[in-house]
Amino acid sequence: MMTLRPDFNKIAGSGKKKREAPFSLRLTFEERARLEAAANGVPLGAYIKAVLFEGDLSQVRRRNTRPVEDHKALGRVLASLGQSRLSNNLNQLARAVNTGSLPVTPETENELKNACREVMALRGELLRALGRDGGPS
């Protein structure tokens, strides 16, 4: 019985041009800091290639080098989440709803509304910490 086996060497050679091995460059801390400052958020590899080969940096995707705008607001959110039993409570509510054992009284409804307000407040704090609007959506 004859099995057809593809020639992987031919297939690999017929496609895209393979990249060469990476080039390594050792820098001092000061040199790297200067390079990162000059790159202004552009990945270093892309910046070095653009400078060396007179490329266009306008098409390079910049990374977000400072995603957290307000560290205090982020700390408040994390502290609130750490002190809450939010995931456990939500799980218990979901179980009670699924089994039909959650009585819908005015007190239960108020508790659920309060929980929703607290979750929305945490969401707003988190959005503010990340430099976003933080208002209701």
C-alpha cells in the first residue's frame, strides 16, 4: 500500500519568505532608557527598524504604556472587591433563582437593587482608574 506524504521542505520553501534569526543588541540601562524615550511608546524593534531603514512610524501600532490613570481609584476598587463576598453572594442568588427558592419580597428587591448600585459604583471607579468616562452606560 502506498501512502502519499507531502514534501514539507517543498511546501515550506514555496510560501512566504522566512525571517532570519533575530539580532541581539546589548545596551546599558541609560542607553535603553534613551532609546525608549525616543521611541515614545512605539515598540523598540519597530522604532529601531524605522530609524535605520528610514521607515514610516505613523503606521506602527503604539502600545499603551500607562493604562492606569488613577492608582488611588484602582486601589479603592481592589480593596472593595477584596472585602466583598460578591462572587459567593451572586452564586447563592443564582442558585436560589434556579431552584425557585428565592422569595421576591420588597426587602429582597431592595437588597438586589442595592447590590446593583454597589456593582455600578465599583464599575465607575474602575473606569475612572483606567482613564475612561466612568459614568453610566
